[in-house]
Amino acid sequence: MTTTGTRVRQVTAFESHGVGVELDSSEGRRRILAGVDLRVADGEFLTVMGRSGAGKTTLLRVLGGLLAPTRGSEVRFQGRPVDGPPDGAVFVFQNYAASLLPWRTVERNVALGLERRMAKAEIRARVAEALAMVGLADRANDYPWRLSGGMQQRVQLARALAVRPSALLMDEPFGALDAMTKGALQDQLLGVRQRTGATVVFVTHDIDEAVYLSDRIVVLDGSPATIAREFEVDLPRPRHQLTTKERPEFLEVRRAVYDAIVDGHD
């Protein structure tokens, strides 16, 4: 259950070699990441974990072309060098309220990434499909401020899905939600991933969430950080919020990930 990459994967979505990142701080330039080698298979659900400040979001931003790594680093998406946000990869952030335009309806928020790119009929069809996938088909004409936090996050996810991405980069998307809403959205995300086959790179501090969702978990550690541990999650799918979390295999991986993050040892 805690092997280091023994599962054979043939097609690569994201790939990084020797990735380093330096950022400005109050004390001058600070090395955040160094020597990060990572391969994410097409269709894989990979979660990135680590202590606060370990560089999880930094790595996600590098993979998605929002942040340039140091010279000599190599980052590729579907075999092509990443130089700015690549086509086919979409971000979903934690702050759903700031990501939605309050003066636009749900339908028009979801359509935002499609406008001026295709005919209106195609936009309407894609928006309807995306809203159906996240269970909001009946809320298309509402405004975001009329929706709960969980529903607003579904709108943000629907907007990402409307462009039919091959990869979702998700930065603690459920971190601000209550436990029941979080569980419902976790299951919604797994259903979407099953239907679309999208690759997911997911950042969270929640160990239970990571084990429940993932095919594989990597843990960042060190200063500057690199990938210190890797865990395969071989739990059967589909998964269930209660029965999956009661399985001995779930508890075994959960404990191992906890030890790697909190104690820094096996």
C-alpha cells in the first residue's frame, strides 16, 4: 500500500524534471522547491501533500504554467514544454466566491471561458452538460450570491468542465466547506472524473480526503522541498464515504501518510 511508483503507466499528462523555484520574501530570495521529479499519468488522480509552506501550491502553479521554474528545470504537459498555461489544463481554486462574477447568472458564469470561441448554440449545449454533471441543471438562471458555498464551488467546477479539459489542477477546492458539503463534492468530483477521464492534480491538507480521492499521493518535504515520499492508493472504485474509510487498507495508507507529514518518518 505504500510502494514507490510500482504501478505501470504508459501515457503521461504532466512531467517535471529537476524543478526548482525561487521566490522573493522579506528576507530576500527563498528557494521553495528543488529537484522535483514527477510524472502524472493520463487519467490519474494525484494528490500533493506536505506541511504548510512546503510548496504544494507552488508546484501546482508550475505544472499549470502560472509560475516559471528556475533555469534548467523541465516541465511538460502531454509531451509539450509548459510555457504559460497549456491548452487543456484548467485551475479550480479554493476561493470560489472570488472566482465567480456576481452580476452574471450561473449559466453565464459557466459560459465565461467559451465566449467568442464558438457558436451560441454550442456554448449553451456545453454549459447545460457541465451543469448537469455537477447537479446544478435547475439553477442555471440563479445568481451566485443566491447559492450556498458548496453550490458556488460546483459552479466553478462546471465552468472548468465546460471547456472540456483533459486535466484539472485543484488547489484545496473544498478546504473552506463544512464536512458534509465537502464529502458530497468529493463524490461529485469522483463521478465527474469517471465520466470524463480527466487527469486530476489535487492539493489538500486533509489526509482523509487525499486517501479517499487519490490513485497516488506524493508528499513534499525539506527546505527547499522535494518529493520525500510517494504512496499508491489501491482502494477499489467506486468509493463510499463510510465503507471505504472503514477498510483496513484505507487506515493503513492514512497512517503512513500522517507519519510522513507529521513525524517525517515511516
